Amino acid sequence: MIDPEEIKIAIASGKGGTGKTLIATNLFYSLYTNGNSTTLIDCDAEEPNAKIFFNGELNKTIPVTQKVPFIDVDRCTFCGKCHEYCSYNAIFILPPVKIIQVMEDLCHGCGACLIACKEGAITEKDVLLGNVNSYRINPLARLVEGRTGIGIFSPVPVIKAALKEGRTDQITIMDAPPGTSCPFIQTVVSADYVILVTEPTPFGLSDLKQSVETLRIMNKTFGVIINRSGIGNLDVYNYLRDENIDLLLEIPYDRMIASLYSSGILIAQKTISWQEQLLAMMNTIKAYHASSCYQR
Amino acid sequence: MKIAITSQGNSLESLIDQRFGRCAYFVVYDTESRAMEYIPNPNREVEEGAGPASVQLVASRNISKIISGEFGMKIKPLLDSLNIQMIVVKNPNKTIHEIIEMLNH
């Protein structure tokens, strides 16, 4: 049987800037402050920022690399097989003028070109995609961050490495990247429960719908937090009611929250009621998770 | 000298295609013989790497210049190394005929 205490929660949204990191960092803080062993994984690997809110000691940095082909032009016969095998147009070849070039940005590291080459002209080299940094915040809390290198096209391999490094048998909070494309999918796929953070605006609703549709296809359990309530209109509320989606929490549009957040201060540290609200929400989520564990 | 022009269709009255890698057709025009060739772009719908694949296609026709609305980041160094000049025509209402007229004057 699955231990209901061992829960992985992804915090996601379609729209950017709705408050994913606000929720992830404050929930993380509230959990470890109240005696729960917790790991926060910042999966927004293109611009990780959860670490800003915590003092912690960096105890591990793991480089994330990918194999790309290296072509020995002297051995190459310009037969074009490697280009033919490549599904990503990552090998540029002009046989008449004897030009062959690897487009490293397009390479997925599948290794098909190595199999294609009968001349032994292709070997592999490592290209650095980014790093995974692991911080010890205190004896109960660990923060793992994926950080993609500048100019790297996809953060997905770095997110995968961060999730692997953050693997634990206790509570895991995953701060997901915005959108509903590959980086989002990679983050939520391992989650037991997904918290979608939105705002009551047309843009918030439009992207919430996309996230909901994606999570339903993935067969994920989820609930919604409405941040900045009081602005916009009631369309998000009507949508949640019509679709029978749980509203976990509402956070008012409040200058104090924005002000503290922009100074890198955790609201849950200043306001005990925030801790209580987030822990109560956590208990609701745990109860869902426990009931789904018993059903299995 | 041969020049490639990105085109939305396969006639002289077609408009320039503003995209390079995913244009509908390449028009290869020979300034000496005034011969023209229309090549449907097989890379129009590829998932990734339309730019380099299209460079490979037109470079294999021995062209020295490409005329298009814009060029992506990945192909600029590639075209530099092949000594192929990029010419940007920002006016989307120009026809292939008009562009060729410009080349001939």
C-alpha cells in the first residue's frame, strides 16, 4: 500500500505570474516549521527563484549534460546517412562542397547518427545543459533547484534531473513552470496532487481551462487556488462551480502581500494565519490522497 | 549568380513569403540566364530545424543570396560560413516579379 504521508504536490498554473512560487515557498515554510520533513523542488528551471526566500547551505551541484555527435571530417565520406537518420534536422550536410556541421541546438542526443555512420566518423561529446543545486535549509527541509544554462532551448532534461535529485519518501512540493507544454507536463506527471493557482481575470480563466483539460487527460487529481481575489470578475468562480472543481483557497488582492513578496520575505513567517490556512489546505489534500491510496 | 527568394506561391505574381525556413516555395532565379525554378518547400511543416534544412536545400542549388522577410537565429552563422548573403525585404506586399525587377536594375 502507498503511504499517504508520502505525497508529491505540484503547484502549477497556465498563466505566468499568478502566484505559484508564492504558494510553493509559503507552503514549504509552513510545513517544515510545523515539524514535517519537506523537499521543495523548483522546477521552473528557466528562471528558478524559490531560493531567494530561504537561507540555506549549498551542499551539492550536479551538472546536467547531453550527448551530441562530434564528426571527424577527415573520416567522413559525406554519404549523408547520418542526416537521413536524424529526425530533428540537426545535421547539416552539403556533399558537393564537403561541408558537414552539427546543429547542437537542434540535437536531442538520441544517438541515431552514431548507428548510421559506417565510417566510424562520429563520436559523442558532452554539452552542459544546466545544473541541479541542492540546498539544506534546516534538518527537516531541503530545496532542490533546476537551473537551465543560458541559450539552452529546452529545460526538460534539467527538470528531470532536479526531480530525480529531489526524490524522497516524505512530502515533496514541486514549483512548476508556467504554461501547459513539455516543462509543465514533465513536472506534474509525477505528482499525486496538483494545485492550480489562478487569478479571477479573463486571461487567468483562459489558461486555467487549458491546464484543467491537460490534467484531466493525464488523469490527475487537482484543486484551485484563486489569488488576487477581488479583482476581475466572477467567471473563474462560475467555471469552478460548473466543472465541479474544488476551490482550495482564496487569497485577497492585498498590497501588503505584494510588498513583502517583492522584498523576498515569506508571508507565512510574518502572519501566523497564513501558516494555519496553508496547513489546513494541506490536510484537505492529504485526505484526498489518503482516500485515493485506500481505493488502490 | 543564383538568388533564392521565399515565395507564397509558384508564380511571378505571388507575394514574398516573410518566413525563411517555413516559406511555401523557394524561387531560384539565375541573374545571367534569367531562368527561374520554383521549389515547393518540403520543410514547411517539419517539427524542428526548418531553417537549417531549408539552407541545405537552397545551398545545394549553389545560390549566393537569399531574399526573405526574416531569418532565424540558428541559420545566421550557417549562412555566414557558406558565404551566402541574406537580404531582408520587410515589405510583405512585394511580388516575386517586383523583386526580380529590383535585382535587374
